[in-house]
Amino acid sequence: MSYTRRVLAWAIQNNPNEPEFHQAITEIFTSLKPFVDSRPEYEKAGILERLIEPERVIIFRIPWVDDAGKVQVNKGYRVQYNSALGPYKGGLRFHPSVSLSIMKFLAFEQTFKNSLTGQPLGGGKGGADFNPKGRSDREIMAFCQSLMTELSRHIGANTDVPAGDIGVGAREIGFMYGQYKRLANCVEGVFTGKGLSYGGSLVRTEATGYGLIYLMDGMLKRRGETFEGKTVVISGSGNVAINAAQKCTQLGGKVVALSDSNGYIYDADGIDIDAVKLIKEVKRGRLSMYKKHRPDSVYQDGRGIWSIPCDIALPCATQNELHEEDAKILVKNGCIAVGEGANMPTTLEATDVFLKNKVLFLPGKAANAGGVSTSALEMAQNSMRIPWTFEEVDEKLKEIMANIGKSIDEAAKEADFEGNFVVGANIAGFKKLAEAMMQQGVV
Ligand code: NDP
Ligand code: 2IT
């Protein structure tokens, strides 16, 4: 059995009941197979065995008191996956589905994504099985403070730098950062996505969605296409989806649909993004309220968003939200490009459908890397104690996304998989990581 197959089988056997983690490592190892198996130095250095085992996993209790005076307990996680390239870096997710498997898949993906950015970032991820929906600001604060009381001892500006993800935005980061500062008695860039008044960076809020559109725009242009006049369907209606919709609209695309965990909206005239922001960001409400703003739009319960005909599909909600049947419908409806704003939104089978049908497919670790890249820019500004303007950060983000596009394209070509950016992104991410790990010895 080849080196890659053997380590993959071993990892799956040794980490039972972790389906999302198995899915992520299967995708990456399958891509790496020809590259790694033809280079015995990797096996000699045990690179894959060391890469697949997180350096550290912290699981902890988060006790807090709700508004009714009842004690609640949640499970918290921080997976510190790999520090070969820099401090552990990656978001925190608050969602009832959070499990060890989901944390590990996200942290493993993050390690490759961060490598691809070309910035000095290791990989990590964390979160809790906490459901913020319907909770008061005081309950959110109590939860965030309790989480940070434990997490604070494991993080630091040069150790591990968390940020936001699903269910964690400016409000939650503010509460967690405030508690960290109090416990550590230290003001440092230990978080990214901070508020602008206390060390945050301009463009970080927009960065993941903008970066996705910058990369897609660049890759479309290589095929002689642009966003101008294209019909676009975007799933989700959170940070990534909203900012992707905004930039896409600025570039001439027409976003006709968005979704949340209950259903989706279709607006043939193009989604009114300000209305969505009001509903989701200010009122923390449901997309079903959109019809009040635009009576001619349609709201539909359920996960049928991919049946809407479009030229470009951008899954920006969560893992495994786009299945094989959805991919077949998208292809049948003439979709020419898919960009993953979310982490692993497309199942392995659906990805195959896109690749076989020559759909331009941009995998999450490249397509959504704009968020963490801008986090690295926030860290740089914190270290220098000098903030950059919106235009300066935006320019740097564009350059980083263009470089990512170039490196996944070149890596795919070198591996004889021209146009397959799943292979391109995995190999390009792996090469840099493996080189750093080899040079640092067996650690
Ligand atoms: P938000 O919490 O801001 O928004 C998440 C959106 O996805 C909401 O519309 C939510 O619906 C929907 N959603 C979440 N879980 C589910 C589910 N199980 N089924 C259906 N819909 C769901 O998160 P972000 O926009 O920050 O994150 C979205 C994706 O992008 C995630 O995969 C995240 O890992 C990834 N990502 C985020 C980055 C960032 O900088 N924020 C960077 C890179 C990737 P509802 O409102 O009903 O909960
Ligand atoms: O998945 C991701 O890349 C994020 N949630 C952002 C991580 C970060 O550290 O900015």
C-alpha cells in the first residue's frame, strides 16, 4: 500500500466516529497522493503522520448562568493543529452542531489554507456547542467570559490567535477580548476581527466575502469571463454571504438568492443587501422577514436554493450543504463556476460532479482565505501599532488573492491536473508546510 493510503487508513481507524474529519483528510490525501508518493523523503521524515495528528487538543467545560438564573454547561474546544508556519490561527465557532470531528476538520483545513496565504500563520480552530440564537446580550457576555476564563491560558499574540466564524462576530469577539485583557493584564493582538476602536483592522469584516469575489473574478477573467451580467446564487446570509453579495453586485453580478438555516429567498430583481443586513445583523431575525421589504420576492422553507438557475454558485453557509444531486442540477442549469465561501460546503461526490463537468471550482481553502489573510494584516498592524487605511488593506487583500490564484494554478499544472484547483490548492499548501516541518526536525 502506498504511503498516503497507509497513513489515511491509519488515521481513519485511529479517529473513529469523526465523519467530517475523515472527509477532509480523504480529500487532501487523495489530492496529495501522486505528489507525496513519488518523493520518499516525506515518508522518511514521517511528514504525513505528524501532519495528521494535532499538536494539541483542548476540551473544556463552560459553565454559565442564563437569564432565568439556571446554570448551563457547554463544551468548549481549541484544536491547535500545526505551528510549523507561525502561531496557531483560526476562528471560533458557536453552533449546537460543534463536535470534535468538526473542530478537527476545520483546523486541518485551516492549516493548509493558512499555508496557501503565504503569511506566517499556523493552523487552529475552536468553538463551543453553544446556540446563540434567542440569547440576550447579557447571556452572550456571560458565556463568552466563561469560555475565555479557560481559553485565556492557552492563547496569546505569539501562541494562538483566535477570530470569528459561524455565530461569532464583533459582539462576541468584544466580550471575549475584554475578558482576556482582564485576566492576562496585557493588551496584545491576541484576537483578530476586533472592533476598530480597540485594534481591529479595516476590511476584516468584509474580507472573506470580498476575497472570494476577487479570486473568482481573477479566475473567470483567465477564462475570458467576468461577473458582469451573471446571475449568482449565494447560500447563507451571514458575514461571508453578505459581503460576497455586496462585492459581486459592485462588479456587475446579479445576486438573486440567499438562504439561512430555515429557508431561502429569491428576488428576480436582485437581492436588496441593505434589507438583508437590517434583518440579519441588526434585528438578528430570519430571512422570512425579507418579503416585508420586497413584496415581489419569494420565500421558501427548506434547502432548495441550488435548484435556482444561475451562472455562478457560491456556497457560504456551512459544511456539506451542497450535495451530489444539487451539483447535478446546477450543471444542468448551466452553472459555469462554483466558489466555496464556506469551509467544505461541497460534498466529495458533488465536487466530483463539478470537476467532471469542467465547472470552474474554487475550493474553500483558497476561495475563503481572504478572511484569515486580513487577520494576518490585522496582526501586522497591531505589532507595528500603526493602522492602515481601508484602501491599503483592500489592495493587500487583492494582491494576496491574486497570488493564491497563481499558486493553485501553477501547482495544478505541475501535477498534470491543469484546471483542478482542489489538487492545486492541496499541493501548494502542503509543499510549504512540509518544507518548514522538515527543516525544523522531528517535533
Ligand atoms: P455567520 O454566523 O455570520 O453566518 C452563517 C450563515 O450560515 C447564516 O446565514 C446561517 O443561518 C447559515 N448556517 C449556519 N449553519 C447552518 C446550517 N447548519 N445549515 C444551514 N445554514 C446554516 O458565519 P460566517 O458567514 O462567518 O461563516 C459562514 C461559513 O464561512 C462557515 O463555513 C465559516 O467556517 C466560513 N468562513 C468564515 C470566515 C470568516 O471570516 N467569518 C472565513 C473563512 C470561512 P442562520 O442565520 O439561520 O443561523
Ligand atoms: O475559516 C476561517 O478561515 C475563519 N473563520 C477565519 C479565521 C481567522 O483567523 O481569521
